[in-house]
Amino acid sequence: MNSKNFEMLRHDYAELASLGGIAELYAQPDPASSLIKMRLFVERVVARIICRRG
């Protein structure tokens, strides 16, 4: 999934780029699904931050 706003992450964080792209795609037709994907995105970002510190 190519994304206008998240594609820059693909090289190092393919999963995050995909989640962001899907959230972006669903934003207009299905906002609830978009929010679920963005929640997963943020949870994965936080997990990466915590793992780097610990």
C-alpha cells in the first residue's frame, strides 16, 4: 500500500508504513476502521520506543 504520508517509513519500518497507508485509505469511507489502524500504528511505535530504552 503506497501512502502519501507514511511511505517515507517503508524502508526501515514496512509494517508502520502499511498500517498508516491503510488508515489513510480508510479515513473517508470508514473512519472507525481508520482509527483502529491508527491505534495499531501508535501501539507499534510506542513498543519500538520502549524496547529501545529497555
